[in-house]
Amino acid sequence: MKNNIRNFSIIAHIDHGKTTLTDRFLEVTKTVDPRLMHERYLDSHPISQERGVTIKLAPVRMSYLLNSQFYILNLIDTPGHIDFAYEVSRSLACCEGAILLVDATQGIQAQTLAHYHLAKKQGLVIIPVVNKIDLSNAEPNKIASEMIEALEFKKEEIIFISARTGENIIKVLEAVVQRIPSPKGNSLAPLRALIFNSLYHPYKGVIAYLRIVDGCLDLPKQGSVFQFYRTKQNFTPIEIGYFAPQMKKIDRLEAGEVGYIATGLKEMSLCQVGDTIIKSQILDLKSKIFPLPGYREPKSVVFFDFYPVENKDFPLLEDALKQLKLNDYSLHFNPIGSPALGKGFRVGFLGVFHAFITQERLERDFDLDIIITSPSVEYQVVTKNGLVNTIQNASDLPDPSVIKEVREPWVKLSIFSPMTYLGNIFKICQESRGVYINQKYYGTLANLEYEMPLIELISGFYDKLKSASSGFASLDYEFSGFKPFEALKLEVLIHRQKVDALAMIVAKEKGEYIARSIAKKLKETISRQMFELVIQVTLNGRVFARETLKAFRKDVTAKLYGGDQTRKDKLLKKQKKGKKRMKMIGSVNIPQEAFMAILKIE
């Protein structure tokens, strides 16, 4: 049976037709009843349907007849955005091959190259496919030449298709069977199964999506127990099966097969992507089981503060985040408080896109109104006595007198763009403290490699890139490490009171510019009061920017119809005294627009 199994994935840049090709596979192999079929069938969440990006992967087993022989084709889908690169790598680790899909109108893009190198690194057989050949502006031969030059494919290897119309879909399925090898692995060896995804089911508990690498998995006999290698958690499964694409219960999965196991556990953190499932009975002194390679803990790289618009919604926000975490173990959150915004949560994400998807789910699925403060990253603070502390918030930055150095996270960028826009892109990269590394050309496209601080990337760089390239540029990035920089603590004082939610850590060379921009933005967004309002922005305690919001002024002399000047002076003096007293005891409500304005500082 193992010789007739093919495990493969589809890798592509966003919007190159990966999900549409999957739909055609489901139709051609008759995996889904035609009456139930609809576009983006495997993208079950409405946000995935609308945005056209796979957020949560969904594997499927298909049967295909070729030369009078049935083959089992396990398509292991991958998430569609760079924030989920680790999940992509674990999905590819379950495969022997991959279809590299390239849009005939756009050509090679940033994620095309990133996923290609990831697949090659894992030793996968890659089938090059050019999609959307039915469009009037398609240039399939030109794109094929770029793939031959840049990725070293042979001309006869490339398949030209239209996933929308179904043209040449059969050729792709035949190539999967003929080019991708059958899985290796020993069915008689001790069990080792790789977890590449998981979800929470209210009745079956945590369900692990897995690929059986060695051994076999069957419903256990009396006393038979399985174990997660990393967390050392034992469990007795209540169900195993495969995806058709709905979960279909069976009694046994063997080496090379892809399926699921319902653990019955109620804690999602016990089942982590990349972990290995083994049989706990074989863990004795005579046998040593080595886990499958590539596992790593999910680590947040971007942090936002989430506050409910109404303080009474705080318990609802907490419950909503707990429910999202059931199906998203990479989501981390801790309660925080702010004098200006009340109680909220500091939430850690894999990237900005992950954050915005979570915000949209909170607002749509749970009917919550959320205020998001400016993004932050994780900094390393080295003190003069040699200690290294990790912080995410400017308020946690110690006194400058005890700091030896502050380190910030950097990323390596890969930018693809038509050569026409290179000048604009160079400019925004330099403004964002980018460091040039290399430059390559693929036909009319240029690939720029830069290093850049992560905080610059998440603070609107993607929007600037799209504006500078008229929407044609694409971006991919990977974490490259921490580097020291001259850090300043920026704080905002409104009416003599610090607003902790607006505090941030900034680089010295951009500190004064950001301070002036924030002061100006706040003046534009905060409403005028009955007293004069002073907005100050400080860097390491020194005021670098100040704006004054004039008070509303009532004409108290309007009721006078004559008399000498002393009557007017008396009324104006009385008003001045009242204004002074109001200024002493007045308080300011900061609107949500002020926090959103800070997010858009360029």
C-alpha cells in the first residue's frame, strides 16, 4: 500500500491560485460531492474566504486512478502568509514533493522564492507549474524562462495550466504520481508521528494532525498509552482517522499515511506543532526513540495592547482570547492596565498579519469593539552588571544609568519589484534604517535583499512599499538576530499626566522626528477643552516636542451694552481666574482616534 501513496503540498505566493488548484483537484478526483462543492472549499473560515489567504491549513486524502491502479494522494495544505513560516516548514516536512505554483501574469515573487528554498532544503521533489494561462495578459513562456533561469528547472518539467478553467489539471495529477516518490519508513519500527497542525474539538478534545513516519497507529488495546515527546504528556486516543476532507474514522494508520488522532485532552498547549507522538510503553532503558527534527517553540515577535472600548467588556475580551487560543497555541496574552484606557491585554503574535486577523476575529466572531495601541517588539537590555533582561514595553526600560546596551530584533528582507520602482524602494528602505545586502535580476524583476529592524518593518513599512511600487512589489522576511542600538524612551504627557499606553522605545536618529510627529498628531485628534491643554513628548525625560491646544473661550462681555472699560475688565478677570482653576483640576479623555493616529506615524 505504501508504494501507492503520494504526500505533497502546493507552495505559492499569495493570490497565485493555490486554493483554486486545490478545488480542481477535489473535483477531478471526485473527493467532494459536486452538489456540495463551492469555491475555496478547504478555507472554511469566512475571513479566509474574503481575504483569499489560507489562515488555518486543511489536509485532504484523494483517490486517483492512473494506468488501472489506484493511488492515494495526500495533499497537505500550507498557510498562505509569511507570519506562519514555521507551520509551512512542518507541513513540508510531512511531504516527499511539492507543486511550485507561479502566476503567469506576475511571475516569481518573494514567497515563491522563500518557499522554493525551504522545499529544496528539505529535499522535496518540486513540480514547476505556471498558472492562469487563460488570462489575456498572461505571459507563460516569459515566466517559464524566468523559472528556468532563476530556479534551474528544465523546460520539459514545467506544466502550463489554468486552475480556473481546469485546463491541464490531469497533467499535474499525473506528474504527482510519476515524479514524487512514495514515502519511506518502516511499519514494523517503533511509532514516530509528526504533528503538523492541531485544533480543539468540544467533545473529542485536542485533535492532532499527523504524518506517520515510522510504525503504525491503531486504536489501543487495554492499557496501551501514547505520549507527546516534548511535553511528556500521556494519553489514550479516543479516535483516529483521515481527512476526506471531513474527518473519517478508521482503525489504523500505517507508515507513510496522513491522518488525525483525537486525544481527549483539554489543554491545547500539550499538543504542539512539530512535536513527535510515540508509544510510551517503549520508553525503557533498552530502547531509545529519537524525536523527528525541526521542532521549535512558537515565539511571539510582535506585541500589541488590546483594550475594550467599554471597560465593562473586559471579561468578554478575556473569554474571547481564551477561545481563540484553543485553536491557536501561538497566541499569548497577559492582563495589563492603563490609567487612560482601563484594563486590557498585552497580546503576542507571530507577525502583524497574525495580529490583524486576530483583531478581525474578535470584532466579527465575538462582537467586540477593540482599541489597539502602537506595536512593539521584544528588546534585550544588558545592564552594567552583566544581566540580560527581555522587555516588550517602554515602561519596563530601566534607568539609563544602569544600562550597558539595548538590543533590538532585526530581520532579513527579500523584496521583489519591477525595476521601474527601485529608486522609490531604495529610499523607503534607507528611511527605515535598512542595510543593503544584495541585488539580483530575474528578467524585468529585481530581487533586493536588506536587513532592517523588526520595529521598522511592522510600523507601516509594507504599506509604504505598496505605495512606492504602485502595488507591484512583494515582500518576505525572516528573523536574523538581535543588534545593539541607541535607544531612547519616548513618553507622552497630556495635561501634566503621563499616558503609559503611548510610551515607546525609539532609535536615537529618529527620536526627535517621531516626537514632533506624535505631538502634532495628538493636537489634531484630541478635542479642545474648556481650559488650555499642553501636549508634551519627552525622550529620556527631556521635552523634545510641545503643542498647545487653545481653550474654548466664551465671550463674557457680550451681555454688556455700554459702561466704562472697568466693567469689561472685571468680567474678563473673573473668567481668567475660573480658567486657571479649571486647568488645575481638569481631566482629559483621550479618544480612540488619537491611538490610531500614532499607529500611522511615518
